[in-house]
Amino acid sequence: MMVAIIGLPQSGKSAVFTAATGVAADPYSVPQPRQAVVRVPDERLAYLTALYKPKKVTLATIELVDIPGCSLDDAKGREDWRKLLPIVRKAELLVVVVRDFQNTSVPAYRDRVDADGDFSTVWSELIFSDLEGVANRVEKLEKAVKKPTPMQEAQKHELALMIHCRDALEAEKALSTALQSPSDRAALSSFGFLTEKPVLCVRNVSDEDASTATPLEVEHAVGSLAMSASIEAEIAQLDPTDRAAFLEELGLPKPARDRLIQTCYDALGLVSFLTVGPDEVRAWTIRKGATAVEAAAKIHTDLAHGFIRAETVAYEDLVAHTDMKGAKAAGKVRKEGKTYIVADGDILNILSSA
């Protein structure tokens, strides 16, 4: 699952990326996309690790991509943005970082600090980028449907859909709200339209406001959080033994990176089911609403093909009764079939004929 971090120049995107990944940017290198895989924090694994003492512990992961900021005020900046679009379109979630801090050593974009205005600017560019792509597709399809070919009827349907998208975008509506039918969304999935993706807003505040800042309330975002990216980037690069004291000094309960990564995970519509044992304790990623047989396929396709049933217990029930033996004695371990909808934190043991 890929998350693209985007924003205007000097918004602090790279610091947010460093805060989440611990990977610092080279100040002397040419700006280019940076990618890193990050573990999704899951406090449940600490208890399970203490209980099972496994040889290996594996957390769920997501991939973050830091997209260089491009000026939208000149032709070169817009051309640079267009060159980056193929990468951004591959992402399943967009994190928009907006600047809300003053710093004379870091000149503000357009010589002003306006978090709401910056989000609106980025959102307008997402609309425009989609509109440009849709308009080009409409033009090609209008020519194509005039020719009697085996694809003509399919092209007519796509043309009608693209015209609907164009009308929505011209009215400054996100495609996520304009496309209601699952079949329509599936038909457009290969285009990677930006306004069809969920968007998170990160309000990047000053160091002084790190412990008191509140999220920015913005339209079009499925979620929002506030953080001081510079402070969090510094925390991410500290030795783990020094982090607790530094956080306490700043009045922060825990690093904002944990909130950021978990918020991304939630916005992507993901949950984790767990498997346990002496060899490995692991969190597995599935979509919300996934069935037990789909969860089995995440572990191994053979388990799904030979699926018999899933022995299931909620993490909270396991903890409440100390261990699996206690949960079974309390009747909390269930036998579920293929169509069972797996809940976040379910501990599964898949029984299969494979």
C-alpha cells in the first residue's frame, strides 16, 4: 500500500517523511522522490510477544513516498509536477502537508503562511490535473467512437463516463463523490485519478506548538492531524533510549509518527488480523470487510484453496483471559467459516486440507 506525501515548497514534506521513516534527506542532492517502507505500530504485538516468546515478530507495513514540492506559479514548476504525476497516481492515499509556522530562515511559499489557502491551492491542482487527463481522454474517445469497431460500444460507455467526470471536475467536485457505482470506479481504476483517492491533511506547526496544536479542519480530507515535523524528524533520528526523555520534555505522550502511520492505515481502509505461535507473532494486512478465506489467502494461497474453518478469538478476549487456554475455557474461541468478516485484532488459526 503506497502513500504519497505531497505539498507546496517549504511546507515540510521531507521533514514529515523523515519523522515517519527516520530517513533524513541529503540537503545537497537534487530533489527527487524518496521511498521507504514503514512498520505500522501495533501495541498488541508486545503482549503477544511476551506470551509466546516467538523467534520472529512481524508488523504490518505501508510504503511512503516523499514527492518533491513544485512551484505552481511558473511553467517549469508545473512541468516538474506533471513529470511526478505517474508516481503520485500509483499511490492509494495522498497526504497533503501544509505549512503553519513562521521561520525567517525558511522563506514561505508566495511569501505568506496560510495553511487553509495552501490546502486549497494543492486541492485545486489535483482537480486541474484530473481534468486535464479526463479532457484528453474525452477528445480521443470522441474520435474513436466514430469508427465502427468491435470496441465501439465499450468506447461509447467510457465516453459517457468520462464526460460525467469532466462535468464533475469542472464543478470542482472530487471524483470520489461523483462516482457512486463500483463498476464505474473499477472502469477508471487504471487512470489513477487523484481526486478519487482519500486525502489526509497534516498541519505542520512550529516547535513551540508541537504539544498544543490541533488538526486543521479542511473540506475534501478524510482525516487531519497536527505535528511539528522538524521536532518529529529529530525524534525519529534519536537513539530509542533517548526518545522517552525528549518526548517528556516536550510534553508529547508519544511520537506523532505513530499517529500519522496509523491514520494512514485507517484511511486506506485497512485492518490487521494476527497469527501467533512460537515461530512467529505477526500482524497481517487486509481490507476492512475481508472474509476469513481472504485472510487465509494473505498467509498462503494453499490455505485458502483448502480452507476448512478459522479458529478465531478477539485480541481483547485473549488478554481478558490471560492466554489461549483461558479464552477457550471461557468459550471465547469460535469456529468460523469462509464468509466470516474478519475484525481488526482477530487472532486466527486457519485449518486447511492443503
